[in-house]
Amino acid sequence: MATRTAPLETAGTHPPVPRRVLVALCATQITSWGVLFYALPVLLGDITADTGWSTAAVMGAFSAGLAASALAGIVVGHLLDRRGPRLVMTAGSALAAVALVGVATAPNLWTFTAAWILAGVAQAAVLYKPAFAAITAWYGPKRVQALTVLTLAGGLASTVYAPFTAYLTTHFDWRGVYLVLAAILAALTIPAHAIALDPPWPQAPAETGGDAATALDRRTIITSPTFIALAAAIALAAFTMSTSNLYLVPLMTGRGTDTATAAWVLGICGAGQLLGRIAHAPIAIRTGPTVRAVAILAIGAATTLATALIAGPLGLVFATVVLLGAARGAFTLLDATAITDRWGPNGYGTLHGILSAPATIAIALSPWAGAHLTAWTGGTPQMFTLLAAITALAAAIILAERLAKRPLGVRAAAK
């Protein structure tokens, strides 16, 4: 397969990458995730109380933004393959700041929703997916170590910004908080992306027969049962993990916990992601892609169920959400490496954009769906129980697809 990333896999020929690249991406992921994603669950109660909009309406606006992110993500993947992350992520940061000002100043629900749609387009250009593409292309054989460092830093986003957002609410209303967060995002991420993401980007292939062959290979990959099953499982798991993340604070406050403590629970869950990401590398050495994926999703199902059932004492709740965060952290690396583990790094931006599009749509549905599932199941704990079952289904899909590929005798011997 002749693509521009192939030479990066040749040992000894991969050019060194300046340390500032990884440092900058770590810093910008913490801020981008913290401001664009984790601030909303903390501010949700203040927004509904001030505006009179329902929880479902506010979360529906956020969902619309995430849906826009899913559609934009496919286009962003193509741009990343051809232009690199510097222009894409710098423009995305600027757009994100503008969108957050729109969120903060929205006079009505329609404008609020439009601002979140704009923020969703920005998310496609600044969150994990473009950062993963940058790491995969620039770091070559060392990409797993770099991805681990990146996601370790990204896992701190809720730990840093959930309590910080709660602190800001003691000095500003929710609109003022979003204006402060927009200023922070602009000041930190726009110059970091513009200045640090400057290593040469491998050239896209010429419009030749080789490029046509690459396109054919990609079509073969995305229509394969393995790709389809993986996309379905990742979408289901992404939905459950996003929903549990967004509704962890409402779960705690519904049990009588004050908002500040609930924000700390969310932050501690984010810190737990560090454990999952640290553990991923040694696990990856000892397991294949299928075993690793099934194990991570099974742990995610078990810890989501435990979070639904354990209401106290607070120390036990903290321990449970740390494990929930660990499963979520390992899942992030599972998503980041799913393409390269199975098909190599060639055309990563395009393939990962397509693979993750259903997951991004599922995440887009999670704020709106979570509100309705909570009402349908009778409460947030019951909704978390349903999420655990869906996560277990995701693990079963990957396992079933793998077993279906084995000869009958091999399946019998494996039992």
C-alpha cells in the first residue's frame, strides 16, 4: 500500500520529533477537553435554573454539536492526511473560542444550539482524533509510547477543569464562566498549535495508480467484517462511557451529594483514567487486539454497574469511579490504536475518521439520550445499569466476530 506514512515505519529512518510537539499537544488536550466537554456537566444545573430550559433541551444542544463533530471529523481526517495538524488544529482552536463566546452570550435556546454546533465542528479539529493522527504520523514506531503520554495528560482534563469550573461558579454566573473558559482556551491552545506543530508533514501521494490502489485497499478495509464489528463495538462503548461521564455529577447530586463534591467525584474519575492508560502498554505487549479489546470493555461494563449500585460511603464511591475511569482511559488508547493494530499506520487520518464517525454520532446522542433514558428507566442509577449492559454487548460483538473467523476446529479447541 503506497502511502506517505509508510517510510515512518522503517527502523532507524524516522526523523526525531521535537519534544515541544508532545508537550504542546498534552497541554492543549487538557484544556480543549476540559473546556469543550467537562465544563458542561458542572454548569448544567446553573444553566437550566437561569434560563428555564430543560435538561433535555440543554443536553440536546450539546448533542447537536457532537453530531456536527461526527460529520466534520471525516472531512478533518482527509485534511489531516494531506495538510497536517498545524493548520487544522490552530483554526479549530480559534473556532472553539468563538463558539464558546456564542454559548455564553446566547439569548435563546436556538442560538445556544447553533453555538454548540459551531463548537462541535471545532471539537473535530482540536480533540483527540487530530492529535492521534499527528502522533501516529510523526512518531512512527514510537507512537504507542507517545499516545500513552498524550492520553495520560488528556485524562487530567476533568481532574483539572471540573473542580476549576465549579470554583468559577462561586465568582461568576454560568455565562461569565464560559467567557473565562473561552479566554483560557484561546490563550493556551491557539499559540501552542500554531508554534509547536511545525515539523515537516509527509507529503500526500500523487494522483497516480498507487494512490488508486491505496483507495481500493481502504475500501476493502472499511467494508470488512472486522472493521464493521469494531466500528459498532466502539460506537456502543463510546456511547456508554460518554453518557456515564456526563451523568456522573447528576448521579451523585441525585443521591444528596453537593455540587462541589460531585465535581470532585468526576475529577477523580478522570484521574483514574491515568491508571488505565499506564496499564495499557504492558497489557498490549502480552495480548492481541481482540483479547485486549474484550477485556477492556468487560471491565468497563463491570465498573459501570458498580457505579450504579454503590451509593456510599464516599471513600468507596471514590474507589469505584477510579476503576471506572481506568476502564475509560484504557478504552481511549484502544480507540487510538485500533487501526494501526490491525492494518498499520497508512492512511490513519482517513481510516480513523471513518471508524470513529459512528462513535462520535453515538457520543452526540449521549447527552440527549441520557436524559431520556434516565426518565425511561426510572432514575440515574437504573440508567447506569443499562449502560453496563450495553458495554457488555460491545465486548460480545468483538468476540463474536473474532470467533466467526476461526475454523470450527480451532474454535472447539479454544473452548
